[in-house]
Amino acid sequence: MNPPATTLTASIMLCQDDVFAKTLLYSDVPTYYTWNASRKSFERRKQGERDDGQPGIIKQTTIGRLYTVHSNQDECFFFRMLLVNVPGPTSFQPLRFDNGVTHATFRSACQARNLLENDGHWDVRINDASNTSHPNQIYALFAIILTTGSPLSSTELWEKYKPHMAEDIIQRI
């Protein structure tokens, strides 16, 4: 019913209660706060150098841990991307909110914030292959792009280049 706090959930709670914390990215929190493991909460630093722009705020050069997420774990990957680019989330929902729109997924929120590349470079690669390669080489390239490149809109790429990839099959029929 009441799971223990993690550094992530404690950071979100911190942003709800602390005006200064709302200005920080998740990755910047350890610079200004320390993790109290027994209380499972962040507390303002008491040692370090004063921050010139913020009275009463102390910062210290630290190395905080931010776990990596493989891009194959779509929503977790995009959630992490938002955490390191959007300051002061007070819950999970504000991370999906941008310019008056609440996005259905973290991925679409990343796209709306221009944090992701578009599929233009994949389009160029397949187009070049379509002009110079055999169909089996084109769909082999497409398979490599799907498995290693994580295109944003694989369906659009498939629909656009499907005739080039199926050309040899159509000729056989």
C-alpha cells in the first residue's frame, strides 16, 4: 500500500515542497541536496560553497548516480530522457505535458520537446539503398535499422519503401 521512497520518488516529493528544487534537473539534485538513507529523503547541503545566484543555497561538486536505460526499453528510456531535460517534475504527469498538451506517452513528449532526432537520416539511407542495391539488401538494411536504430516511425518507413523491398518477390510471382 505504501512502498518505500526511492531517490526518484523522493526527488519528485522534494520538487513539490521546495521552490528551489523545482528549478533543478533530476541529475542536478545531488549538487544541492544529500540523500538521507534512514529518512529516505533529500536534505539541503550544509557543507560546500555558497551559490552566488541563490541566497542560503550551498552546492558541492558531487557525482550522483543516474541509472542508464537501454533504448529498447522504450518508455523507461524516454522517461529518463525527460528527467534529465525537464526541471522540477512534481509528479510523472508534468513530464508528459508540453505547450498545453498532455502527451499519451513519454516518447511523444520527448518528440514534442525536440529531444529526439527524426527519421530523416534513416529515410536517406534506405532511399540510397533503393537506388543502388538489390531488394534483399534493402530489407536487410531495414531489419538492421529496426533492431539497432530505434526509428520513431518504422511503419512510415516500411510503407514508403515496401515496393523496393518486395520488388524481387513481385518479379518471381
